[in-house]
Amino acid sequence: MRPFEYVSPTTKAQAVSLLGASWGGTEILAGGTDLLALMKDDIVSPKRLVNIKNIRDLRGISSSPQGLRMGALTTLADLADDAGIKKNYPALAEAAIEAASPQIRNMATLAGNLCQRPRCWYFRNGFGLLPKDETGNELVADGDNRYHAILGNEGPAKFVSPSTIVPVLIAYEAKIRLEGPKGKRELPLEKFFVIPKSENEREHDLGPNEIVTEVVVPPVPNAKIAHYEIRQKDVFDWPLAVAAVALKMQGSNVESARIVMGYVAPVPWMSPEAEQALTAQPLDQETAQKAAEAAVKDAKPLSHNEYKVQLARVAVKRAILKAASGGAA
Amino acid sequence: MQKNVTIDINGQPHRQAVEPRLLLVHFLREVAGLTGTHIGCETSLCGACTVLLDGRAVKSCTVLAVQADGRSVTTVEGLAQGDKLHALQEGFWEEHGLQCGFCTPGMLMCSHDLLANHPTPTSADIREAINGNVCRCTGYQNIVNAVKNASRKMAKRVSARAGAR
């Protein structure tokens, strides 16, 4: 790991003032579970690390009639263990448990989970986020792309969005709050993720000198919510496909649905087609199957990942059926 | 630029000026001289370097020493009381929970975190708790047995203490 300056501000304003106006020179350290791995491998080499763990305003979980507020520094273990989250947002607690091993859950933070960098093996091996060879050919399109995107992959970005708890947070209609030199802003979580078009961009809409301050979730909607992951092995592995669904019911029919897939595109992928397919329908095997078909209708697999289309289809179908039968286990 | 850090390790304060890039596991082994914590993969996959940071299991190869400044760390050396092994160490001894022993410090510290929060875990709880720790010898079954053995011992001691009162 290369040397760096280490600073530990105690207020949000100090943290913002210590960050650089462009990417590369400074990085934010919270739990460090992703950042330190990237620094060891020389994928990022910041000159300054801004440790935000001493900023009290970024901590804590609170519930109120207005909903749930989770500070940026909330750990995955906090999400998994919090009594209010387990009771009112069980799919979120379940996704947090599945996100990492216990030791990582004890360190990794919510904001870090949202801002973690892609698992793409070209990126992790130093070829860049949008890897190209010297003649400009895309390495991923021509190379080993078995774990890459099947949707939203028309541009140079072929990696998949790495968070497994983001799809379920989007299903819960979460909003993210940011703070920077120009003040505060709030975005629906799905708008926070963007597909980069150049190597200078990142995969989220966080300015280089902005910090994530908190995530808020509206009061638990009267909805059936579930999350489903498909992995090569049962524990501690990056998934191959993730689906999260929130189904608002009117009687026995779906009034409206939110269907979000993870690990299929460079951003968490919402599927209006699948949502439309379920609207005004009863919940059963047949309607779940139709929605799942709609979710992957526009998939354009790369040379080695056609199998992921089927996995994404199955993840959506099973998430819908799991929600129908009561949601999180 | 070096930073002064004070880390409480097994009840003893260790004060040292360190480079911010020094990993906690290197602080433990090279500054404090406590080599019971093992370095396996150094990529937070294998769990051999697991220690307790303020009571919770973490992978010390993916924590900076400066992140542990002002906090307390428990390593495998902190488990036994003099010649008296910790119930978990006894459990691993009696149930043959180790062969080569490389993963054992991490397995012990992870299991310690588990039993502190779930004194009577099921086999599934134990397997979940050690899912970030790799063992290439035992096939894990004897480790699960060892943690159960320790859980029974600790429950007996708690009830014996309660009875004595």
C-alpha cells in the first residue's frame, strides 16, 4: 500500500473541506472493507484518506412515524441486528446478513456498501472501470465476461452494480442524502447510481467532495416485500443475480409493484416492464413467470453470460413468489 | 507522516507512532509482538487474522492500525487466564477442532463473538458465524462440535456461579 496522509475530521463540514474537487487524490474511509482492498492492489492510490468514523452526526438508526433514518456509518451488523429493522423492514435485515461474513458486517458501513466499487475482475486487476486495449477495443466485450452485465450494457460500462442491499432499499423507496460544499441534497436511491461513460466518472452521482450522510426509508408501505439472491455457493459469495420486489396489494390483486434487479447491469436495474406485467394481476406462479419474462425481455447477453438471463428471470420469479408467501424468512 | 496511536491489546495499552498505512495485523505481530494472530490471505477472505475490536470480530488484515486508535483489541493470546485455557480453547482441544492450527486463532475469535451474543447457538448459527473463516484441514464438523462443547461448558459455569450465590 502506498503512503497517504490520514485525517479524522469530527464534523461533516470539516470532512467536505478535506476532500478534493476531483477524483483520485482523496478517498473517504469509513469501515475500509472495500477501500483498503483497492489500495492494497493499487487500484486507487489516494494521497489523503479522510476518516469519517469520528463524525457523530453520521451515526445511528432511528424510527419515527416519518419512517426510518439510517446514518451513513450504520454498519451492516447494525442493520442485521436492529430490532426495529428486523420487525418493520425484515427484507433489509435479511439482505444485510447475506451481504458479507460476520467480520465484514461488523466493519462495513451502509454508505460504504452503497459506494463500493464494482467486482469486475478487469477493474480489480488494474485495467480500469471501462477497460480497453491499446487499439481501443473493449476488453470485456471480447474477453471473459461471464459475470458481467446483461442489461444496460450498450455503452462501454459492462460491470455489474455490486451492492446486494441496494435493490431491496430501492424496493422500499429509500432516499439518499448527500452533503457537499454547495450544501445538502436528497435523491431517490435509484437516481444515485449512474452508468459512467468515461474513465473519469464513477458509478454513482456522488461528487468527489460530497459525503453520504444518511439513508431514509418512508414508513413501511402496506406492501409485500422480498429479496432473493442466486449465488454459486450458499454462503459468503458474490451473487450471480439478485431481485427485490415490493408489491402493493388491492384485495388479492397487485395494485402496483416495484421490481429491482441487482448484478445484471452497471446500475441497480428497475424493470417497469415487469412492474406493468404484474399490475392488476393476482399473485400466482403464472403471473410471477410472466413478470419475470418481462424483466429480462430486453436482456442482451455478452459472449459468455447468456446463462445469467435465466438466473435473473428465476430471481425475479422467486422474489415475487417469496413476497406473495409473506416475504423475508 | 507518522501518527501516534494507543491501542489497548488484551488489557495492556500499546502506544506507538505508526505510518497510517500500517495494518492492524502488522501492529499486533510486529509492534506488540503478539504472533498468535495469523496472516493468511491478507485480502479479508480467509479469516485467519480475526481479532475482536471493541468486542466484535473483525479481519485485522483489512483494518488500519490508526482505525483502532483509542479502541480495545482482544487477540487469541487474551483468551487463556494464565495456565487455564478458555472454554473455547478446551472445546477445540477436546473435539479435535484443529489439525494444522493455522486457522485456529481466527476460528476461536469468531466463535468468541458468536458465544458472547448467542450463548447457545445451533449448528447452523455456528456455521453462519464462521462463514468468513477458511479451514483446509478439518472439514469444519469438529470446529462446530468444538464451539458447541464450549457453549455447554460456559452454560454450566454460568449456572454453577449462579448456584454459588
